[in-house]
Amino acid sequence: MAIRVARFLDVAEGTQANQFSVGSHDEVNSLDDLDPIYKQLLDSPIHCTMGLIGNDGLVNMTPMWFDYEGDKVLCNLAAQRKKIEGIRRDGKISLLIVNPENMYHWISFKCTVAQEIHEDDPAEGYKATEHVNKIWRKYIGDGDTYALRDPSFDEKRVLVICNVDRIATFGKP
């Protein structure tokens, strides 16, 4: 299924009429098909900010690691976190990735949760473990195993696999 991409008019080369509004639309079939100036944001160890509707009906925003495969966004969360409740209740998340060297270069995703894989699932749980180790290497690069598990209990992870409904892009590096 094609993913709709809104390309905002940016200010990378100076001001222009209708700047900060959508200038055009495009479609991609995979996140690998994104323009390289935006795909580099996905491939770099830049955190995203996840937005979801919290228990109080307000938007909850959290900086976190993320990943992608094909046309899916992958998020790996500790099972006991409140974010999991919000994700389950609404089934929708938004992600924003901003170039840390240029706030006028970003990409955002609006997503629908397609699947959860719990680390303690006997058949597929290994996928959540392998994934948290993979993003540990992407973001930290020190060691092969995720090393931030809460030592006060047997922390379990949840791999949240999301369909990308829409993408918005802005700016240049």
C-alpha cells in the first residue's frame, strides 16, 4: 500500500510564498523510497519524539529510539510503561524526527499500530529481544545487548509494529 507524503514548502534557500504550508504530495511504497535527505534522518542515530493521547485525553510526548523496516515503523518499549496503555487504547501514534543540527529539517509520521510482540511470548518474543539489541547498537554502539533494563524487576519489552499512514517532510540538511 502506498504511503502519502506531504512535502512542506521550506525555508532552506530563503523565504518563499506560502512557506510552512504543504507544497506538494507524493507517494512511496517503502520508507526506503524516501528522498535521501529525509531517509538519512531515519538511518542516523537521532531520537524521535513520540506523540500519543494520554489517559487524561491530552497529548503525551516522549523522546525515544525508533526503527523501521519496509513500510513499517518499529518502536520497542518497556512493557510496564504508561505509553503502552495509550498505544493500546487509541492504536495511533505520531513520530517526529528533527535534525539536531538544523531544526528546519525534519520528517514526521502518523501511524496506526498493526501488531505488538511481547518479549515473553514463547513463539515470537525473541523478535522483541533481537530488536531492542539492534536499536541499542544503532543508538549506543557499545556492546551487543541492550543494557538499560530496570534492575529492580524482570523488565520485559514490547515491540510495537506500526503501519505508516502519512508522512510529512520539511527542509534540507
